[in-house]
Amino acid sequence: MNRPSILQPGTNYTFSKYFELPLAPADILAEFDCTYERKRLDLPRYEGSIKCLDFLKRILQDIKLYRVPEELEELLRILVGIISSSGDYL
């Protein structure tokens, strides 16, 4: 069954442009003879420990060397505080 194209011929669409279209994702995918199905994705969990506190502290020291904006420095301080208060990431 042929149906009229919902995309304008000759128009370049970027990835983000598709999200701006007032169309359902299924309709956009149908333009390319594709479909999708939503399913739960069960990925394996990492059981090892993640040692990122030292890394983040080193980044904070580097920020002072390179004069990164104060807002970013404050954000990283908050992250270090959160991570250091949680035993899961130490």
C-alpha cells in the first residue's frame, strides 16, 4: 500500500530534527520501512568497585590550573561530596 510521504523531498533532516517533527515515531520510521518495539533492557551489572573519588579530586585541582568557570567547579565539588558520602563509589 502506497501512502504519501510525510517528509519533504529534498530536505535534509538532522537527527535532532526528527524529534522536532509533530509526528509519531512509528510514522517517521515507516518512511524508512522500519518499525520498533519497546522492551525492557537487562544489562549485566558491574560487581567490582569504582574508585572515582581520587579522579574527581584531581579534576578539581586541574580546574584551578585552567581557570574553569566557577559554576563548573561548584558542580564538581557537589559531585565529590555526594560520592564521598556514599560508600558504594569509594
